[in-house]
Amino acid sequence: MEYDFRAIEQKWQQKWREDGTYNVEVDPSRPKFYVLDMFPYPSGAGLHVGHPLGYIASDIYSRYKRQSGFNVLHPMGYDAFGLPAEQYAIQTGQHPAITTEQNIARYRSQLDKIGFSFDWSREVRTCEPEYYQWTQWAFLQMFDHWYNNRTRRAEPIKELITYFEEHGTVGLDAAQTQNLEFSAHEWCAMSEADREQTLQNYRLAFRADTMVNWCPALGTVLANDEVKDGLSERGGHPVEQKRMKQWLLRVTAYAQRMLDGLDELEWSDSLKEIQRNWIGRSVGAQVFFEIAGTERKLEIFTTRPDTIYGVTFMVIAPEHEWVKELTTEDNREAVEQYIIDTKRRSERERIADTKRVSGVKTGSYAINPFTGQAIPIYISDYVLSGYGTGAIMAVPAHDSRDYAFARHFGIDIIPVVEGGNIEVESYDAKEGKLINSDIINGMDVKEAIDFMFKEVERRGIGKRLVNYRLRDAIFSRQRYWGEPFPIYYKGDVARRLADEALPLTLPAIENFGPTSEGEPPLARVKEWHTAEGYPYELSTMPGFAGSSAYYLRYMDPHNHEALVGKRENEYWRNVDLYVGGIEHATGHLMYSRFWNMFLYDLGYVCEKEPFKKLVNQGMIQGRSNFVFRIVGTNKFVSKGLKDGYETQRIHVDVNIVKNDILDIDAFRAWRPEFNDAEFVLEDGKYICDWAIEKMSKSMFNVVNPDHIVENYGADTLRMYEMFLGPLEQSKPWDTNGIDGVHKFLRRLWSKFYSRDGKLLINDEKATRAELKTLHKTIKKVGEDIENFSFNTSIAAFMICLNELGDCSKREVLEPLTSLIAPFAPHIAEELWHALGHTTTVCDAPFPKYNNDYLVENSFEYPVMINGKLRFKQEYALDLADSDIAAHIVTCEGAQKWLEGKMPKKIIVVKGKIINIVM
RNA sequence: GCGGAUAUGGUGUAAUUGGUAGCCACGUCAGACUUAGGAUCUGAUGCCGAGAGGCGUGGGGGUUCGAGUCCCUUUAUCCGCACCA
């Protein structure tokens, strides 16, 4: 009987669906395990073979954990709100709700064919009101809280109000947009609008007038992680800096906790490093420089307070709020012109030419608090308004940018650290002895930094300060397809909706594109206001809003009272294994951690971190094929013969090429222009050229998993995707080679059934060799799954079948069937039933290996290694300190080498002595 | 510029973590069975060499009885951050 994968897969997929085989419930009698995939954007293009890679890996792990006795939560859903869905809708002219619905249906049918063990009863869609109600709710919680740096947690804004009534800002240490100082009396005297304005300075979800990334083409602002090299990540449109009033999330409040939390996580080093860089912690000093002839003190941030005697000028960013005040009359024109020029340069230009030195004198002077000297203040765009205080003390001798600036403007360069060649370049290294520096002369740099931290504080001119590169997340988008803000306005005062009013549903509108007046699409909705007529916020939330807490919702997806019930949360706790792409390192994975920590502070969730272990699957690239058309003809020449002709290399659909051999008939049918194509063949075949490129429609290299499932079956697809190489590595898809895996499954099948359909399984006793093969495989596969080394476990299966030969003994094949079930669940289920079982293979215990079968025939020598007695097959042994020497020396193999002499060392490899040191 | 990762046959890769490099596949070659093969089965297949043998894990150096693995150095590719004070 043939291995009829189509019939088998259809049969079991249907059965699993009908029985709800993969649905799980809270069960305190069993240990839980939570395996999560990054849910997909249902884009219009459908899934290609790269998408399921991570899903297959996590599915194997889920099934393995389930067979190992865990209650496994393995859900799936759709990240359906956000820019990509809306852009697709705009392109196709259809309403995003409709295209999203269609795309989801397509994704679902593609996913279903692969045989995943998802609990679909827990499906979530971020665009549905029952779901985004809780996104809105979380936002309101952030609106209602502030971050207390003293207690290091979020606290209710009501308590802050009470504090203001009693103390004003005296003694307050809060995460804030700017440093405000007022007394209790002043607070009480404020108007309601002023108080609300003040509170926005502290709320964790707040509205502020800040510099934002504005993308004119998309008609919206973007968060920092959505901008790459000055272009929007989505669509690649230019992005400019613009001052706008926007909603933000105060993620910076959690910067230190997000940094500290990384140490506890089982994430890859590279991913942790990306997050560390993104947070960008740096320790330095805040120092105030008096401005000559005024009461003002210019605040700067520096990590090198030790170089303060080398400061010969100051620089402030062109956007600095004091630019006007610091500019003297005779410099005004030049400064204004410089600001205009700076604004005109796009973010992209600014990034592209960082070498250009430019700047203008303000005419004001600052007083160096240590030397008392007056030093000029410049404005220049090499100082960024967004980092630190937007002002620096410049030390040209020890900072390359300051050096370039000083050289350009002829400013003094005073070396204060020994080393380097100041005539040629600055000496930036953090080592050496201090010189020309009065009280710190002779100290080395590290010592001097510490000393100056204290000295600055002692003199009351500043303090030690930690700065972060991380920015607060811009949270509003001038788009239609997102969660509406549960916010309305009385005048300019933002008010929250009551919890009972949630969800605030997104109104269905006809025209969802940007308006011509530059207002968000929701401005078109006449009824977009409260019953009292107060207008709602017109922007919607960004894509990351809905994905920030979805892992919590899966725990309890139908709860109408809470985001997640206490009982459910305390059982499922957090995600044990998260599988997804590294591209979310600075986006979703940051926001989710922030969101979770915030809910943790409020007591809604019981774990500090959302994702304990995280595995990044590599990207699957495309492998394109090419044919060579002889220029000016409709004749195509095979790759090996092309040098004899003048040819043109054109992409050909990879689906009509197999093992680089072109299916000529399919090619003629592919496009009308090729109907009468002629060919120059080699050995009767047309061989195509190939190249690795991004998988995309325009390269004709997109491989649809449906196509593979149709031709080879889901089990083959699953195993082949894993066989392709290490999970974390990026690699091109290459359908060549899939036969090897398919052949393996057919051979597995042929152990159970003969050609004429007879069941071959027998109850004969297995030989020692067969059991050894079996247990070796069980050990290897079990260890490989734990290490996410799925490619090697598949190799182990192949070796196992090779070694077993034509053995069809139940004693061997039954454990093998349950062992392979996580990888190829359909065939395993079919064979499991063929073995006489009536329950699903998903619940068959994952087999355990018996070491007795593995060691019997091997040489084992006891060895001292690092002072411990161990049993190994190969080792380098220092005989001097081991009384096992006698044992070795009497060994048969050792005898002929020794000739009665006592060796220093005997080197034994795999039970064989390979070297003896006399 | 700073940080991270990778480099092994014609191809994808493996190597008990310092112990016989190339497992398992793809491809190629040869053979068997076949009307046929893009089916199945068997065998060969790192490179040089007729052979004995020699060489071989991007390059160079080192530690070690022994290095793909550890250390130094260098090159190439990929990724992240980047006028971050």
C-alpha cells in the first residue's frame, strides 16, 4: 500500500478539529507550559514557505512537551490592526475590515493544512472590539498612573494629586517630561486646565508637544523603531522631524528595569545586546554652567567630567529652547539662518553627511565653574536636542567631534589627558593621567571621573546622572485602521472615558484614506463625539498597541470582566517559549515588556517578564531561477551552453523548475509570449541558473506552502523545513532536496505496510542491536528537541531507519512512532492507530531511553578529570596522579606500547590508545 | 566609529563541546529492475596522486600529546546602533 499522505492528512486534521484535540483548560493537577508564536499580520500576499518555519519549530516543541506530561497552551491569532493592513486596503480600494477578514480566512486555510496543534478556541484578533477593549483599558490605566522613582513602580495619579496638594513637587522623584517645580499652594491655585496640563507631565500615557517622526507619504507620525535610516520601515518613505502634539507612552520610566530584567531572560545574546543598545544607558554628570552677565545656568550632560579643565567652548542644539535668549543682537541673523538651514535638511541628509562641520556663534559666553573662564556658546546640529539636555561642554582635545569643530572655527585645544597626538587628532580613550587640570592633576581617568562626580555635587553645580538613549514611544497615528483612543476633549483638556464605556468602537466609514486637510480620517465622522458633544481623539493607536498584551489575552480570551482572570493568569503565568523573528527586537519585544511590567506593578499579572525563553528563527530567503534568452529571438539556451550566445538572463517561476531543470511544457504555458519558445538543450534537458534573493513576487521565487503540501504532504513540509539547517540561521529556501525527507517518510510507511497493503507489524523480540539503535535515537532526538536542534534530530531518524533495515517489530516501531509524532503528526497518528491504539498519538508518552542498551559494547575507562572520577570512552590521562594507571597498563591494547616501561601519559581515543607519552 | 554574529566537500549541513573532520541528505557517477523514468533498490563520491602516500575546516601565528572547537592577529560577509556628549 502506498503512503497516501493526502488521505491521511485530511482524515486526521478533520478528526482533530472535531474532537478539539488541541483545546486546553486550566488544570492545576498538571504542570503548565506556554508556547507562543508571534502572531502574523494577515497581509494580502498570503503565507510563503518562510512564514511557517517558526510555527513548525514551536509546534514540535509543544507536542513534545505535551507528550512529556505538560498541559501545553499553544494559541494562535491575528495582528490585524495597523499600517500594513491599511496600506493594503488602500492599494486594493477595499475596506480594511473586508480585506482583513479575507486575508485571515486565507491564512487560516494555509495554516490548517500544515497540521499545527493550535487551540483555535482561543483565537484573538486585535481588530475586534472584544479584544481591543482591553487595549483601550490598558491605555487608560497608563493614563491613570505615574511612575515613582523612589518606589520604582507605577502608582495611581490620584495619589500624586494628593501629594501635590500637600507638598507640591517638593521631594518628588518621578518619571517626567520636564522638571517642574511648584508648591502645594501654587498647585491649589491652578485652574483645572492648568492642573491637567501639569499632570500630563507625569502620566504614563500622556499628551505632549514634542519632536516626532512625521511621514508625509503615510500621513502619520511613527515611533523610533518604525524608522530606519530616515525612511519609514513600512513603504520606505522619507521621514522628517516635526514638532507636534501627540500621545506618548512613558516607556523611559521603565528603562532601568527593562535593562536589568534582561539578565534573567533566556534570550540570545545578540537580541539582549540589541535591546541594551536601544536602551543605551550611560552614566555621567549633569553640570550647570553659569551664563556670563545673566542669572541663567546652562545644563549639560557629560560622561567625562574629568575633562572639564579642557572645555574651550559650549554647543547647544539648534532646537534648544534657549537659543533666542542666548543669541546676541549682532549674531541674530546668522543664527536664524542656521536654524532655517538645519530644518531644511532632511533627517536622511543629516545622517548621510555627519562629517560636515557647521555651526554659528550665539554671542553669549558661559563660565567654566572650575576655571572661571568665559567660553563661547555655539549652536550646531551635531548636538541633538533629544539626548541629554541638548547642550554639551566641548572638549576638543578628547572628543573627535569637538576636535573637528574646534579646528574648523579656530578654537583652542587644551589637552588634559596624557596620550595621543593632539596635533593630528583628538585622544578619546578613557585612560591616561590628567594634566593641566589643577586639583585632579596626576590622577588617572577613571579615578578622576569618580572624583569629579563627587566634586560637582559638593560644589552644588550638578550631580551624577544616568541618561538613556531610549525615547518615550509616540503612540498616536493619524490613520484609520487602529484602536480609537478612549479619550475626549473639553476644550483642550483630555478626558478619559469611563471603563464602562469601553470598547469605544471604531466607526465604519466609507473613505478611510487621509483627508486633504491633513486631518486624520476619523475627522470625517460627524458623530465622533460623546453624547454631550465633546469630540473624541481623532488619531488611532499604533500597530504595537494590540500586540503588546495578546499573550495575556490568550490565557483567558473570552473574559468580559478583565483582560485576564486572576486564576488563569496565576496558572499560565507567562510564556515559557516564544518563537519569532528578531526584527521585533526594538519594537514589539520592548513594548510588550514595558506593558507587562506596568500591569505587574498594578497587580494584574503575576510575572515581571512576559517571555521567559525566546528563540529567533532565521529568515527564509528565496532561490530564484533564470533562463537565458538569446537576444532578439524566442529561443532559450541551457545554462551550460549559454557562453556561445549573446543572452539575456530572465527570471523564471521557480514552481515550473525542479532541481534546476526547466519543465519545458509548463514554461510554454506560463506566458503567452513563450507559447512558441524554442530551446537549446544539454543532455536533453534545459538547465536553469539560480541566485539567492529576497522571496518576492517580482522575482518569481515565492514558494507557497500549499503547493508543497499538495505535492509532498504536510509532514514532509514540516520535516523538510526543519532539515534545512539550524533554526536560528537565515537560509535560502531550496526545494531541491525535499525528496530525501519524503523518501524517509515513505520508508517509515513501508515498515508498517507491504506493497499490497498487508500490515507487517509483528511481536517478535527485538535484537540487542535493534534496541541499541532505538534507544540511541530516543536519546539523541530528546536532547535535540530540548536544544532546538531539529535538523540533527531528523538526521537521527534517518540513521535509525537505515540501521533498522527491514525490521518491523512492534517493540521497536511503537516507541519510534510516538517519538516522531511531534515532527510528522499525521503519519504518526495513522501508524499509531495501525498499531491498535484508539487514543491520539498526541497523548502517547514521549519515550524514555534506557542507558543499558547504549553502553554495553563500548570500552569504558574510569578517569580522573578535574579531580572527579568519570567514565569516558576517550580521554587524555595523567597517570602520575591516578591509581587507575594499573588498570590501563594491564589493558590489552596498552601492552604492546609499553614494553614494561612506565609512561607519563596514555592518550586513548574512542577506546583505542592513539598516543603514549613516555 | 562602537557592538554582535558567521566562515567546513559541487550544495544544505554534522562533529559526543579539546579526541579518528565531513554524520544525514541533495547532487553527481556506476550498477540492478524496468517498455519507460524526474519511480525503486545497491554501491561509489573532500582534494591531489596510477599507487604508496600527501594535503585539507577563510588567511597567518600560538597553546596542547592532540585544535573545526581555546588564545592572538588578519580578511570577507551579514546584522544592530550611530554626530548619544
